[in-house]
Amino acid sequence: MDLYRDLRGPGAARISDAREFSVHPGGRRALFAGVMALYDGHLVARIYEIDLQSGVSKPVGDRPAAERLPRYSPDGKRFAYLADAAGSGNYQLVVGDAASGVVAATPVVPGWVEDFRWSPDGTRIAMVVAGHGADRAGADGAIATLRAEAPPASWAPRIETEIEPWRWRRAWIHECDGRRSNPVGPDDLNIWELDWLGGEALAVVASPGAGEGLWYSAGLTLVPLDGAPTRELHRPVRQIGCLAGSLEGRSLAFVEALCSDRKIIAGDLHIRDDLTGAIRSVGTHGVDVGQIAWRPDGAMIVAGQRGAETVVARLDPDSGVWDERWSSDRLSTGGYYPAIAPFGESGDCVLVGEGFFTPPEIAIIEDGRYRVIVSLDLGGSAVPPLPEAILVEWTASDGLAIDGWLIRPPGDGPHPLIMVVHGGPIWQSRPRWLGRSPYLLALSRAGYALFFPNPRGSNGKGQGFAERVLGDLCGADAEDCRSGLDLLIESGIADPDRLGVTGTSYGGMQSYHLVTVDDRFSAAVAVSPIANLHTQQALSNIPEFVELFLANALADPRLCTNRSPVTRAAAVRTPMLSICGALDRCTPPEEARQFHDALVRCGRPSTLVIYPEEGHGVHGFPAIIDFTARLSCWFDDHMPVSRPDQRGHGAML
């Protein structure tokens, strides 16, 4: 609890984190969602406006509500955001006057607003409206939303059928002047993402059904607002997202890339010309692009990852001129991928900067220079002497270059080391603040070395590197992790007698796999894992994940069996802690239970923890405190930093 108090300051009425920035066209102020801990410890996000010169922030509006996603209109006259007044997840659109700050709720739509975009002239707002009962993306916890404001009686049965209209996502248009909202597009088109293509049409990422897994095969579709038939614009080979229509409506930019999860996408940049219909790939100097923003002069600002570097650049899509405005391998941003709020035409932007040991700070990049506006550190994160963050590079057995991050504690090695395998598999470990995952900060403070490998399948090295994981889950990528571990042992950094492994989602599956093939680990923790690809495909709300990443899983079920860690549970010698959320629709709790039950039957040490109110990952309060304590103490029990006679659980938390 002390660590949580240091990081979040419950009851201190201070912002401890920020996200979702939008800069006014004038460039002097910005809106953002600021996160604050209430007296009881629960986190709440509200919309604030910040003066970019003084760093002073003030709340927007006067209604207590959970709020998110503020955005100024292109002309700067209005702003909008999403508010959940009842705290039930029912986000609705709120529109405000930028001059006076007065806000007003818009007509309630039949569902919750997941995303929205302003029209180029600032008079209309296009919304993605998900039905009450639709699943949230895995990136948002993979929980089925409530079909009613009040939960059903405890005795009431849960009913599922083949026809569930409440799961669909529709496009709606709100007219600011008339204060009315109406649905657009056909009823048989499920909308995952949208943006304006000029003033009279929407470009949407859509599928013919509402199942969460259908996103993997979604295409790009044009939805005219005059009632004309929809038209397919692009049938991708991989997944698509990050839609960005140019302001005059002639061009549509998007990212196409191999992806593991909806809302977590970075890769190749493409532009479609609306006049010719031609789609061309645009070079980005090795950057996997995760954000696109058109500027009034026809250029675009992009942000993404190139190897260990977070990159912000201005790109002229016609000439191909690439002007790199800022890059760093020590600082990055919050979010799954680098996120910025551009303004002006030169590539200036506002962002939430952070590093492994740098708490979130509101910063601005002007003329290529990074400047801190205000730090959100509440004073509890700087505990000298700080560990050292080192980029480690090694060569896999097949000659492929691999890298990862090492957090090395002060003093001579060898150190007890915990390998943290990222999820996905399409994602990347980069310099994000350790306090975002309090258990990592607790382990680092306790004296553990932390190793974050980026094996094949990770982002930042192009699609060729990412696609090496296809058809080979827990294959060569796992060997990349093991060979990196070998290097750290040979270098005298890692103590071979005190090695641990942990990971979430696919990282949890890797944690299961690694202890079935390598008995060097003294302790392991798998969070929201996959244990059995057969049941994952049968019970998850994204069965298409298995079909995509095992390529021929349906044609050859033996591949599912061979790559399922539960089939090798008898080989495990490592004490295993399995953690999951009872509400997880993405990697259901049955996955963790299977592996735990198999270990128990084999007489192996195993503990299963199921949080009743959590989904994919553990994020809520007070579950996050319990989670941090359990995970930290598991490693302390089985591979302590100090000698047994010096140990004490309380020192870690």
C-alpha cells in the first residue's frame, strides 16, 4: 500500500498521470484526461485544460464523472469528450464551447461511445457506438459491458444465442448546431474504427459481423452520408487501423500490419488516393508507425518505434521528404505505442513523456527540442541509487539480431534476475515508466534485475521481423528469450541459481512454455495466460487469433496440441503462480485453471489466483495492490535477493 500511496497519492487531489492530449489550433493550450486517486484509492479520469506556457491545469466542466478522449474541433471553436456519469461504462458525448468553457451533454445514443472524430469543418462528430453488452477490446480489459445500468439479479441466468444485436458497433453522426444524433450506414456493417473522408463520407474499418475476433479480417469501407451504397476500398492482407483522412478529403492514410490485438497496431504506412483508388506504401525510414495526423499544408506528422527509438517525424507524402523532429531511446510516451498531439505544421507536438525511471511528465517538442512543461511525479518514485537501463543485443541461433532491455540494480553481479516477456506476440518492450506496472517497480526496488527481451515477432523492426512468429507460437521466439538469458548469465549479470520469468497474455503463455522446456527457473508467474490452444480457440472471444498465428490450426489440430503448454505440464519443476480475471473474455480463466490443475495432479507446486472483478490483466483498485504483493512475494519466497536470514516480505512493498 505504501508503494501505491507514493505513486498515486490517494486523496491528495493531484494528477498522477495524463493521456489523450488534444492541442488547440492556436498552440497555447491543450485538453487532456488527467488521472487522480480518490481518498479510497480508486482512480478516476477527468478532463483538464492546461496552459502550455505556465503548466497550470484546470478542470473542464463541473459534473463529477469518469471522462476520457477530449478533442478540439479543427477550427478550435468547440471541443468534445466522453463522459460516464453513472460509472457503469456508459460513455456518452459531451460538447463544449472553447471560448466560454460551457459544456452540454448530447442526446443519449443506444449504446456507449467508444471513439469519435470531428468533421473537417467542425460542425459534426462521427461516433463509433457499441451496443450495451458488447465486449471491450483486450487492450481495455476484454470485459463484456453491461446490457443495463443495473446488473441482473444474482439468480438470473445468462443467455447467449446466435443472434445478439447488442454486440454490434454502429456509426452515428452528431450535428452540433442542431443538437441531434442519427445512425448512418447499413445495419449489417460492424464498425471498429472510422474517420472522415471529406465532409460527405466516412472511411471505416468494418466487418460483416460483431464478433470481436472478426476484427482480424476487417476491411476498409466507404460509407457515404447521402444514403448511397457502401463501397469496399481495400481488402487487406493483414490488420488495418490508425485511419486518418486528409483535411480536403482526397487522401486516406492508414497502417497495415500483423497485429495481435484490436487498438494495438503499428506498422507500414499506406495512402489511398480517393480520385484514382490507388493505394501506395510510403517509406518511413524504418519506423513502425502507430499514429498519423494530417496537417493543413498536406503533410503529416507520424509517431512510432524504430528499434529502441521512439520517433516523431514530419512527412511529405507526395515528395517522400522525411523530417525527423525528435527521437530518443531513453524516453518514450505512455500508451501501447508512442502517442502524441501535434499542432501547427512543423511537427511540434505535446506528449506524455516517460522513461523506465522517469515518471509521466507533460512535455512539448518544439523545433525538435524536448521541453518538460510539468512533471506528474508525486515524489515517491525517485529512490537513489537508481538502477541502470541497458539495451542488450545478441544473436539468435539462426543468426537473427535480437535485443532487449536490462534493468540492472546497483552493485556487482550476479543478480537475481526476472525475465519479463511482453504480450502480443506483436508488441514491444520500450522505456515506459516502471510505475505503470507497480509490481515491476517493487521488484526493481527490492534489488532484482529485470530483463525485457524483444524476440522475433516484436514491433520496431518491420513486418519481416514481426511475421517470423507466424505459425511458430512459443517456438523460435522463446529460444530468442532463452539465448538472451544465456548471455546475461555468461556475462556475470544474472545469477543462474536465481532466475524467474513472468508475462501477461501471450507473455503468460510464454511463461508457461518456458518452464516446460527449461528447468533453470526458480519461480514463474503467468498473468492472463493461454495454456491450451484448443480451448483458447473454443472459449475465447477471439478464436481467430489462434487461426491467424498458427496459420493452419484448423487443418492440423496436432499443431494446437504441440504448442499448448498444458500438454507438457509433467515436465515442470518450477513453482508456478497463475493469475487471471474471472471476467476475461480474451484469455478466459479456464486457461489458467487448466495449467494449475495439471500441475497439482502431477504433484508440482502451483497456486491459482482468480480476481472476480478483473478482466484481461489486473488493473482495478484494490486488486492491483493485492496483485503486486502476491507477485512480489512469490519471487521473494522462491528466489530471494538477500540471504534467507535477512529476508522480510515487508521490505519489498
